[in-house]
Amino acid sequence: MYKILVINPGSTSTKIAVYADTTPLLQHTLRHSMPELSPYPQILDQYLFRKNLIITVLEQHAIPLTSLDGIVARGGLVYPLEDGCYRVNDRMIQDLQAAVMGEHASNLGALIAKAIGDEIGKPALIVDPVVVDELEPLARYSGLPELPRRSIFHALNQKAVARRVAQELHTTYPECNLIVAHLGGGISVGAHQRGRVIDVNNALDGDGPFSPERSGGLPSGQLARLCFSGKYTLTEVLKMIQGQGGLVAYLGTNDGVEVGARIQRGDEKTREAYEAMAYQVAKEIGALAAVLQGDVDVIVLTGGLAYDIRVVTWIEARVKFIAPVKVVPGEDEMVALLEGALQVLRGEEQAKEYQGSA
């Protein structure tokens, strides 16, 4: 039996779990409000804050670190790589600390996992990081050679949910075509063709639909003029795109519960902005239906916002003509991480070695 700590840092939460093989011993979500995170200018500054919270929860549930056989975390923004399970090595840590592919809360996962693993002499792993890259050549074109489109998305959850839906269709993931929309603090919409994500929006820094805290794609000319207006620094503009964009920019909050409460009180501005987000998701789904040449078995809506019937209804109304819509709220990320780690600890699969830039 293997006891494994699973760590999944998101933009506004840190999910942790401890399993004895596949039996959950602890499942806990630490919520991080904007006031709690505001003292940390950069995401990496949250490292000790989140690590200490995790250790406190383990102590409260009488789970000693020394009882763990391994730690697995959601992968962050390292250089693009193939899917699978990777050992967290020094090169990966260096690249995450240098933010070689950008900043995101998922960068913290490997850092925390390796720190705890080193402390107790146990392996630290990541599975299907957000930079899994299976884009087709045509999908890499942006319109400027200097700005190729990049694959940064919720690979772990999108692939886990896609495999589950394929089973429900009585087929396998490599035998079907799906469009999967992950609706969370960031939103990614991927075209899954025969087991590969051949096109997906960069859900991190300015592509696709806006989300609770990201701007999504912006009018290029207006953005260029804003950048050179002299009103904002580069750091401030990047924050507008990632962290302070989307619903935060329009409504001052990234909290779906608060948004729902405002709508219930008759706040028309909030309802319109929220529906506009769903509208943009539907547009992205339509674009990927064209990528798949209309050959779509199922459209899947997943992530935390898929619990919200308003969002689901708005999207489904616009895309149901393409294919049936399947709602899988939440995410399978914790179980997917666990399964990847178990395969390595049991010797069923060899952990891959991260090499960094080619």
C-alpha cells in the first residue's frame, strides 16, 4: 500500500488529498480570497504561504509527513513536453522559478512537492502539466512569426474527463472526437481529435474567452496603444491580462457565488458580463467545431463553473446544434494525479525525466 499526498494549486485555491492506494484518507480545499493573496506581488511569493497551509492541514488530521511514500502535484509552466508522469528534478525547479513559460499558480505545485519530498526522502512527481503540447502545425500560426500560438491549458483535467466521457460512449479516447471546455478561474477549450489535443486556446496569457480573472483575447491594436500610453508598466499590463482581467476587471470579483448572488438581486450589469463570458466560450467551441470539420461526438463542459446552471444553459443554447453537450462539473485532476503517481510507485510505468528546453 502506498500513501500519497496530492497537491493541486489553482489561482484561487489549493486542493490537497492523501490516499492510501486509491482510498481517500483526506480531501480538503483551501480557498484563497483576493485579500489573502494581495500581499504577494508575484505568484511565486505565495510558496511559503501555501506550503505552510498544507502542512497545517496534515497536522490537524494527524498525518505525519514521514508516513508518505510520495508526493504528486499538478504540473506548471515548464517547457513544452509530451504527456505523462515526470519526476520533479532540479532543472524543472530552476525553470519554474525562472518562469520560463510564464507565471501561474500551478508552478507552485512542483516546488512544494519537491520541498516536502526532499525533507522526507520520498519522490516528487507531476502528471500531464499545463504545457502538454500536441498542436497541429496549422494551429501554431498566429499572424506574426514572432508570436506563435502556444499550448497552455488545463491538460490534466481535460484529458481525464475526455477519457471518462469516451468510456461512457463505449469507446476509447483515441477513437473519438471531443470538444472539452474547462470552465474555472481560467478557461481553456480544446479540440480532442483521436486522443490528441490538436488545437486549444492559451488559457494563461491572452487567448480565447475571457474568464473570471483572465482577459482572454483582446483587440490587438487597442492593446498595443494601451501598452505605449505611458499609463501602465509592463507588470501592470500583464496583471490586467492574467489575474485582474475578465470578471475581476468588469465586476471586481472572481467569485462565482458572489456573481450569482448579485444576479439574484437583479444586478443587470453583472448578469450581462457573466453571460458575455459564456457567449465567448460558445464562440470558441464553434471555432473548434470547424477545426474538427464538424466531426464532433460530444461537447464536454467541465470545471468549477460547470456547476452553475446559468453558465451551462447559456453555452448549451448556442452550441447544441453542433453535438450533444455533456456536463461533467468539477474536475478529475486529483484522481488523475493519484493514478499517475501510483503507476510509477508500483513500477507499472517509468517516471519521465524533464530535460528542459530542446
